[in-house]
Amino acid sequence: MAGQWSPRTSCAPRSSSTPSSSRQPVLRSSPFRPEPPRGRPPSDHDDPTSTGAHVTTAATGTTWPSEVHTLSIDIGGSGLKASVLDPVGQMTTERVRIDTPYPCPPHVLVEAIARLVEPMTGAHRASVGFPGLVRQGRVIDVPSLSRREYGGPRDADLAQAWSEFDLGSAMAELLGVPTKVVNDADMQGCAVAQGKGLEFVMTLGTGVGTAVFNGGRLLPHLELSHGPFRDGDTIDIALGNAARKDIGTEKWLKRVRRAVSYFHDMLWFDHLYVGGGNAKHVSITDIGPKGQIIPNSSGIIGGVRIWELHSEDS
């Protein structure tokens, strides 16, 4: 990947009053920025929508080439994964993965993603699934990355570094294409939601993620797993990977069954999708007849439909 990433100039949280016109891409020669038509020099106005057939999505109002390709990045507490997807969500490049670095303040994460996507080219836009609460690209809270080691205690300095960090702008500058940063469970749900009633997504990994769809529409994200569960722990802690390792998978599955019942009584969902790295330990008998276990690859594949189903107000 051409260019150099400078965390000191590009990763500092920006005030919402900073004019977007003053933000310059750090990677001037992004591999995702399409080449201009032959026969004329590059122009500052060249962008992914400048040539060929175009389509406009209702949710974003953005015009894209009819064969738009999406770089999809799945940020997890234990690993970072990415691939480029075609318009129907098929991977056009091999999925790549690296371990999530710890400690992981914002500039370390962005540098790691730069290494992750270096071999990938040909995308017109990017989708980033993030394991925390994000609003309009800004991080509100991210428990899994606010730790100095995987599964360790929460660190106040890291939590402060992440609070209000403008990850959306940092990713757009790094990649040089329009970018959405959303909660990872929301993005995973976009891969499987069918538009039938109220659909609930629960991801089981480092922690617990949730997403809710109604009639095919992604609802504004709420951290439902931060609700109380047992002995002062939240659902996120009680069903997290550290808890599973501590108490064993069988006892952990009892907690999963209890959490499913809890969420059903709260939401009365019509369909339940269970994903994430620890979904491999779960069977349909643990989640009930409304449940379906979805592949972990959904966290990447949802990067296409998130542009249709997600509103910046979510």
C-alpha cells in the first residue's frame, strides 16, 4: 500500500466542528481509488462514481457503479479480518486475518488495519464492523479494546483514548473511499436478516453483541448485552469468552440458554440469529425453535447490505 500512515496527524479525535473539506487522505495513492480514464491526467474530482453505469441507494443517497465492490473489515477482540465483496456479497479476495494487537489504542488499531488490507485492491467503498457502540462514526464505548491485554481488566486510560474517537474519519482517510463504521453485530445481522417480523442477532465472542431488525430495517443500536445478568455481572461479561474458559463450556451454555430466554421475554423476537466465534459451541437445542446459527463469515459478508439498511442516525 503506497504512502505512510501517520498516527499523530491522522488518529487524533477531531472536533465535530472540523470542516470535512480540510481533511486530506493520508494515503494519497490508495489502492481502492479507481484509476482515471486513460488519455487524461488524474483529477481531484475523480471518484468511484465518475464513470460507467451507476445506482443510487435509498438509505444513503449515494450513487455507485452498478458493479460496486466493498472492502469489508471485521474488527474483533481477538482478530481483525477483511475481504473484498462483489455486489451480491461474494468474496472476491481471500479472507485475511491477523491477531488484534494489545494494548490497542486507536492509532495502533488503524496501523494494524493498514497492514491487514495492504494486499487488497479494487473496492469502491468500505464497511467496518466495530466491537462497541458507534454513532456517526464516533466511538462511544468499546469494552473489549479498553484493556491492555486480551480479556484483561478495563483500563481507564485506554477507555478515555477511545471515547469520542472519530474512527469513521480515520478509516476514510486511510482507505481513500467512502466508509461506514458500524457496530459489528449490526453488520453481521445485515448478512442474514430476511425482513420477516422482528429479527434479533446475538453474537458470542470476546463479549456479546446484539442487533435488532424490524421488517428488514436495522433499528438504532442499543448495547442490550450491558444489562444485568447474575452476581453483578452484565450479559456481556457473563457470556464472554473469558467466562466460558473460566467455568467451562457446559455451564456457559446454561447461561446462553438463560440469556436467550431473557432477550425473548424482552423483545418477543420472531427470529433469532446466533453468530460469533463461540457460536460453534452452541446447538439449536440451546437457542430454541426460532433460532438459527449463522457462520462467523457473516461479520464480513454483511458489509454489502449495511449500505442499504444502515442510516447514519442509527
